[in-house]
Amino acid sequence: MTPTDRPANRRSQSSQPRLLVVDDSDADQYLIRWILRDLDKGVALEQCRDGDVALERLCDPEQPSPDLVLLDINMPRRSGHEVLQALSERMPDRTFPVIVLSTSNAPTDVECSSHFGADAYVCKPGNLRSFTAVLDDILHRFLFGGSSDLPIASLA
């Protein structure tokens, strides 16, 4: 299912889009927060440091669904792949896209992410300029409905 095929999320037209970042790296969490502030897209940011907390948050019917999830693969307690697998079992009709954002470029990680329902797979860039461009592109494509020429592996 592609992001455009997903049912509409429950966000009203006037509310800020909600982004959930699931990553155990304090440095990456800080960097994403800093880049979002710099991009000034009006995105409400929520962060989880491990897969267990993220899964509890995403499956809680009392919490509003995020509009987009950025998910790291290599985390303690529950990996990103395990989160994807659990989401596919518990929320087969989820309305939000999940983008894997990982340092791994291993084909097995891309294939596993695709198998468990990730909408796209992106390798974390190694410098600030590239990271900013990639994050801006992800927001543009998956939150604001645009298109781009940056190389993002669409898995849908």
C-alpha cells in the first residue's frame, strides 16, 4: 500500500502534521529536532527512544495517530524490523506511512523492511546538508504530498 493508497488520517486541516521519530541515538534525535526547527514546516515532533515505547504509543487508541513515522532499525529492546512486524499484525489498516531511516544500507535490511510494510527506506546521510535535504524531501513527499528527485527507495 502506498502512502496515497492509505486511508485518510484523522488530522484536521487546521492542525499541525504530527511526526513520530523512533531512534535510540541522542545525537540523531537532536539533529532531527534541530533540522525541523530550521526547516520551519510547522511539524509537531514526538520522539521515542526504543521500539517498545514506540509500539505502545502507536497502538494506544487514546493517542492520535501520527501523520508520519521515521523509524530506525538498530535499537535496543525491539528493533525497527520487530516494530514493523508488530504494526503489520496489530494495525494492518494503519493510516500513516512508516519510513525507515537507518545507517544500514544492507540489502537484507531493505528487504526485511519492505516485507514488514515500510513505505520507504532511507540511509541516514553522513553530513548536515545532505541530512537536511533528505529530511525536507521526506516531509515534502509524505506529509505535504509533493514529489522530489532525491533517491529514496520506495518500497510500496
